[in-house]
Amino acid sequence: MTKEQKSMFKSLKKEKHQHAFIDMLVSQQAQLGKFGHWSEAYRAKCRKKGAPNILDALVSGEV
């Protein structure tokens, strides 16, 4: 995630907007290629901080 993307994500207050942003980001990374490691790195960072992981919610269809 770029600094600009991180800043944009932090400015989103509604959870559904955050989910949509992460969904867009995952799609963007898939199309660009070479960034397959991004989702695992994001999951690890969330686990380390004890934060909820939006990616897991997207995969399981909870969103």
C-alpha cells in the first residue's frame, strides 16, 4: 500500500467504505501482478497489531 493509499484508508470512517477500498486495492494488486505477497503481508501486520483483518471478511463473504 502506498503512503497515499494508506492515508486515504485511514480517512474512511464507515466500515463498508473501508471494505470497498480494500476490495479495490486487492483487485488493483491482482491486475498489476508482482504483488501477490501483499495480502499475506497485510494479514501478518493485522495479526501483529491485533486488528481485525478486512481481507478475511472479504474472502469469507461476510461483507
